[in-house]
Amino acid sequence: MKVRLCWCAAGVAVATLAAAEAPPADNTWSNTLQELNALKQRTEQLEKQVREQVAPAPAAAAGRAYMNAGFDVLLNAGWSTTPDLGLYQPGDHDPSQRGFSLRNAELALDGAVDPYFKAFANLVFKTAPDESTELELEEAYAQSTALPGNLQLKAGRFFAEFGRENNQHPHVWDFVDQPLALNRMFGSDGLRQNGARLSWLTPLPFYTEALLGVFNGQGGDAYSFRNPGDAGPDGVTRLYGHATAARDLRGPGDLLYVPRLATSFDLTDAQTLLLGASAAFGPNDTGPDARTQIYGLDAFWKWKPANAGAGWPFVKVQSEVLWRDFNAGADPAASLPDERLRDWGLYAQVLWGFTRGWVAGLRGDYVAGNSGASAAGNAQRAEAERLSPNLTWYFTEFSKLRLQYNYTHVVANADEQAVWAQLEFMIGAHAAHKF
Amino acid sequence: MMNTICKLVAGCLFLAGAAGTAARVNVVATTADFGAIAGAVGGQFVSVTVLAKPAEDPHFVDAKPSYILKLNRADLLIEGGAELELGWLPPLLDGARNPKLAAGQPGHMAVAEGLALLEVPADLDRSKGDLHAQGNPHFMTDPENARHAARRIAAGLAAVDPAHQAAYAANLAAWLKQLDAHAAVWRQRLAPFAGARVVAYHDAWPYFARRFGLKMDVFLEPKPGIPPSPAHLAEVIATIKREHLKAIIIEPYQNRRTAETVAAATGARLVDFAQYPGGLKGTDGDYLALFDRLVNNLAAALAAP
């Protein structure tokens, strides 16, 4: 536009010069210069008018790029009564040490693949205590958009849809850390695997979705399944004290299956209830026939009045209960019998968005297990409870500051107190939140 | 619990009954303005569901699972577009898995398409507040844009239900005639106040201001989507006093107490405004009734001594 205007102006100037040449009478250079200056001013005026009338094309806009990109960082700072936090903050994205820790900087990419798939990828950078950077491909999956019969397929690497919080990203969590019960069942980084998931939106008159995920079920991200555990000084890998041996897939029965049923009701215009039941079945590495079953129930209730401004005020209540039956195979070298390790845990949290931008929260955590034959295993599965009040200030949807206090009691260990501040900031596309 | 189960059973029976009566076009509108117009243009051939509540902040609607079901069963989705629903519609559409509503299908309509929006940012910079890359999405506050919306909705209905095209065209003509009659009254009512400066909480009314020759450039929010700060409010109060501004418009989901404080400090009057039919009492499902109220409320405040 500007270029064309300049050409026009030049054209007009040349024409004027030509016209000015015709009557030779009292034509002087200064006159011409004056005219040129007047023309220049006029052109600038016109340009300004045009600029004001025609809105400039936006630099970038939703729907104008093939891919949305967002980068979200969670920085923790705080102090704990114990420097060694492994026992008290087992989550991989939890604050990991006194002082500053940055355990989640995620690059989220999404877009439509073609008329049949959408895709999402999440690359997570974490800094270790020595401030080196770890990079993980947390999620990378495609999701179908055009399957018939109310079906939807998801395939790639992703968080299993077990319960509510397992497949939420840390910046969506209402606390700086993950509930202990989820860490007990799914390890430090959630149940996350390569695999596929089929979902069916049922024809019932209220929202009911049935899902079935099928995964490899191996490694630390499938903690209770084909996970070798940690290697001891003798080089033997163990989980809960029992020696493990890598098992190959012998058939489809050795895969990890994660079924889920979720349903939701609007109790009133202002209140919504979401309920779910999930399970995970698969083999584990402690014996050739050792298997693990995990069951979970989750509930989420939210109140938000029909004239809420910017999403406030609100009250959210969320709870999950999980049970695990872990069949540990016999380990004759360590004199451990074939045994069933049974664990259960729950958390319940309430969040009160009392005035725009501010949220007060309280969470109670509990996790426990039966007594097994291995002392080391029992220490890993110790009964623990934690109480966490917190306060969050959302500056905007793109940044927030959270302050949380944790009081943690782990049986046979010193009680732990910690205060964590967490700053979140994000740039780029902000993906919409699910309910 | 028993109560809930009873409600569910009743709901099933009701749905089964509804399915039996007639195959109406299932229209889902994101906001109540489009819902009202779809109801007027579609008449007896459509059944309209609105997602956002009339008094709810349209930027921050919860993506409730029940909405997934509504979208799953829709024949036509009418959204404003221009990022108004960006924070909640995409995950609902993901969950709804309704091929009729796929982008580019006749069943998915964004009313903003084809409109020249105001306030398109020259560059995208969130330090200036939460801007909309495609321009200000509150375009339905200009009745002329409602004309555009009605035409598009009629075309959208005809595309998904060609059998009743003639009825939609007739309803559209009748509604536009009503709009013309009302708009003439609105213009006349606000004409004496041409050039008047009006204070608003959020920059949602540039289209309204342009149409009726008003100046709405003083906001209680320092930047779009950023909550009012004391320093900014002091500045606003000074401006109102200096220029003897008479009206502060306030919407149902905005912080009324803040606006009341400013009104009390300045003597300006609070004027109840709402963008969506039903946002003010007695305007449920009626875009024209809503604008009757807006114009009357504002004119009364501006006429005050």
C-alpha cells in the first residue's frame, strides 16, 4: 500500500513538474521546491488518512498459521526443612530442592494435520540440580476428527486418561505438586506411554464417554507395570525390593490396558458435576506372570454463578481415590516370596476463587500400603499424609504467582515442612482449558 | 441422589418424546444474540440451544461436558468468531466429534466472517492487554451488524435445511423490517447526544458508539482484560469530573462495586447494559427488546441534568 502511494506521489510530482515547465513566465527553482514541499505534505496527509481508514493486516492471527505454539514456564522458589526432598516431593515437576528449581518449561505445539487428524506435541525442558537441562518428548499424538459412530482415536505418545489429574499438564494443576497417591501408583511423571486410545461418546441423554487406552506399559512412566525399577550397588534392578527382569511382549495380554468411563451432569446453571471410574491392567517385571491392577474413582464439582466476570468467583472441589494390587513375583535370592502388595491413596482439594484473580486452596493427601516382605519395599511404600494450603494470584491468564505450604508426615521419617512459591509465565498461543 | 436419577429418567423420556415430534434443525449458538436471531429467522423449523448464559462473560465460559453433547447433536453451530470463543469452544468441538461442524462445513458458521472489524491490532503484543488478533469481537453491539448476522444465519439455515429456504427468507425479511423500524427509533432517541463521551468498564462497545455517534473511549479497565487499578480509576474519575461525563455503562458480569465507587465519586450515573438478550431482565431471546432497553437507559442517563 505504502509503495503504491509513493509511486502515485512520484507520478503526481513528475506531472506537476512537467506542467510547471510549460508556462515559463516567472518560474524559479524556489517556486518548484515550494510546490514539491506542498505536494510532499499533501501526500503524507493522504497516506495518514489511508492508514487510519484501512486497518493494517495483523502480524499473525489464529487460523492464519498452520501451527499454534506456546511456551510455558513454571519456576519454583522456596525452602524445606529437609534438603533431601525425594521422599516428600516425589513428583518430577514438583519443587525439587531448596532455593530455585525449574522443573517444567514446556513447548506446546498443535494444529490440524489434514481433514482427518489434529496433532499435539509437548516438549518439556527440566533443569537438574546441577542446572543441566533434561529434555523429554512428553506428548506427541494425533487425534482423529472424522471417525463415524461418535468414535475418536488418539495415537502416539500421551498421558493415559486415568482419573482427572494424571493427564493434566502441570500449569493446569491447582497446587505446585502432584498428589502423593498419583505418584505412588504412576511414579514421578504420570502414566504416560506410547500407544493408542479409542473413545466413544455414548448416545445417552447426558454426557457419558467410554474410553479404552492400550499402551506398551514399560519403563518408569508405567511405574507399576513393566518397569525395571532402580539398579542397586550389585547391578540388580529391583522394584519394591523384588528383583526385576525385562519381559518382552508375549502377546496382546502383556500390553497395558486403561479403560475409563466418565459422565457429567449440570446440577443447576451454576453447578456441574463430573464423575469418572478408571482402571489400568498390565504385567509387571517382578516375575514372568506378575501382574498389576489399579482402580480409580474421581469426582469434580464446580460452582460458578451465571454472571461470573472473567471466570470469578467460583468454588471447585476435586477428589480421586486409587487402589493398587501389585503382584510381586518371588525373589529367591533375596528370600522374598511371591506376594501381593496392596496400596491405596486419595486426595481431596477445594479451591475457592473468592475475588477476581485470587484463589485460595486446601488439599489433603493420604497414601498407605500393606506390609510386604521387603523392608526396602516397605520404606518405599510407607504411609504418608500431607496437608497443603495455598493462595494463587492470577495476574492474567498468562501469568500467575502461587504460594503453598506443605506439611508432610511420612511414617518412620521426620515430619517435613516446606514453603514454595511458584511463578508461571507463558508466551504464544494459550490452549483452551478442558472442564 | 434419587432426585438426580428421577431427573435423568425424566430427561430421557423428554428427549425420546422430542425426537418423535418433528425433525427440527438443531441449532447451537455460542451466545444469546445469535440464538435470538436464529430463533426469529428459523421459527418453527429450528430448535435453538445457547451455550453461554446471557449474563456470563463470553470470554470465560466453562467448557462443560454437557455442551459437548449439545454440539454432538447439532446440525448448525453459530459462533461469533474473531477469537471471542477461543478459550472454550475448541475443546468442546474436539469432544463433540460432529463432522457437520468441521471447519469449512456448512454446519459451522462464524458470523464475523465478511465483517470489517474495528480495533484490529497492528502488532500482537500482550503487554497492551489481552487483544484480539482479528479485531474487537463485540460486533453485535451495532444493529447494522445484526442485519449482517441475520442474513448469514438465514443463509446458514437454508444451507443445512434447503427444504424450508422460503420460510427462512420470509422470516428474515420480516425480522429485518422490524429491525429497521426499531433502529429508526434508536437513532432518533440518541441523536440529541451525538458526540457525547460515555464511560465503559470494558472496551466492548466501539461498534455501538460508532453507530450512534457516541465516543466511548474511557474505560475502567486500564487495558483490555486487565482489572482496574486504583491509579487508573483516579485518572478516570478526574476525566469524568473535568468533562462532566454523565454515564458509566456496566454489564452484569463486571464488577459493579468498582463502577459504583466511580459513580459515587463523580456523580455520573450507572447505566445497565448487556450485550446479550436476557442479560437485562425482560429481554430474553429478543435482540430488539434488548436494544430498546439499552437505548432508553442510555438516553435517560445522558438527558439527566
